[in-house]
Amino acid sequence: MDLMGLRYTTEVCTEPECVSADLSVTETVKQLALQKALFALRLHPNGCVIGADTIVELDGEIIETIKKFFENN
């Protein structure tokens, strides 16, 4: 967006992440991105909002954080 000269702001979602444990990794990341986008949309109701999330997966298991993974292995 910088290269296109677009003005934007970055918002950090302060709400807790809440998803069902029954979801696949793909569905989990989609749900978290949607939650973050809806949070930003409430702050900028007339804005164009992009929500994103990153999940680390190893052998089908979601790792909460890379730091925690390396601390436990």
C-alpha cells in the first residue's frame, strides 16, 4: 500500500481471540482474521478494512506461538 501511495492505519485488536477447537487450521485462521477485521471496522465504519492472522502449524497441530514452541522443544 505504501508503494501505491495509499494512506492507512494499523489497528491492533484488543479483544480476546475466540474460535471453536473443532475448526481446521484453515478455518481457524479465517475466523481470527474476520474477528480482527470486524474489530477494525467498528473503529473505522466508513473505511476499507483488511483483516489478517498468522497461525503456525506443525504436523496438524496449531502452535500457540513460535517462542512457546521453542521453549517446549
